Amino acid sequence: MDSSRDFAEPGGKVKIEISLEAHFLLAKLEKSWKHELMKPMSKNLDIQKKAMTVARRAQKNSHSPYSKKKIGAAIVLSNGQILGGCNIENASYGGTVCAERVAIWKAKSEFPTAHIKLICVVSPGNPPWPPCGFCRQVMAEFCEPKTKVICFNDKNQQTVFTLAELLPNQFSAKDL
């Protein structure tokens, strides 16, 4: 027994004859896709927007009298918490701490068992600046290689990396 299905094409819908078995399989897949893929995607976009807002808010708190470059970061944790951090400069330069590390240390000190799921970093750079090498190494200590790092600027330009892309062949505890 055959059935027909409408499929979307750029010029409109096209009707295609398919077997009844294929019809039910497609219906099952569509239901699964809508349930499993669409909701998490919209939820992930909401979380990403919230994290970007937290990073922008943190950026305003930057103590950067020497470089005059305000950086903000936000960390999304597995428990749903979103924590921000800003760059804090010091006249000795060596005492300066980047926004990413402030946010990571804040997250690990407040929620030591939570995993870092996402990192957002806002900078005035055009294109947006990626994390420095020191921050990448700290990320490697507390993040999975697949952790997404979103770098964006005040013009909403974005560059998205995984930690593995930012720091291939990372040095870790297994190297000690």
C-alpha cells in the first residue's frame, strides 16, 4: 500500500509517493526530531543569549586602567548556573588576570563539582579576540576538548571554537 507525502522544496511543496512503511518511519523520525532536536536547540540558544548578556554585564566591571581594554566572560555550568568575570589589571602586569580565568575560578570555587559547558568572551576587538594562551591552558584543566567557546564583540560579530580547536595538543595532568 502506498501513501503520498508533501516535502518542502525551494519553489514550494512537492508530493512524492512513498510506501506506507516509509510514511510511518518518516512520521516517527519527524516527531523525534521535533522533540529531541528543536527544543534543545532553542533552549541552547536561550542559554547562549543569557551567557552573552552575563559576559557583557561583567565587561562593564572591568578594571583595565592600563590597557583600556574591557573584557567580559561568562561560564555556563552543568547545574544551570551562569557566572561572569571581567579582566582585572594590576600595575605589576604579572598580577593581571583575564576575564576568562576570573569566571572559571569563580565557577570552580562556588560550584566545584559542576562541569563547564560553555564559555562566552566579549571583547572590543574586531574581529573578536580569542582567549590568550594562559586562559586556554586554564580552560584545558577544567573543560572538555569539545567545550564551545564563543568569542564576540560589541558589534555582535561572533567566532565559535571548541577548546580542542583553540588548544590542540594541550598539556594536561596526563603529561605529568
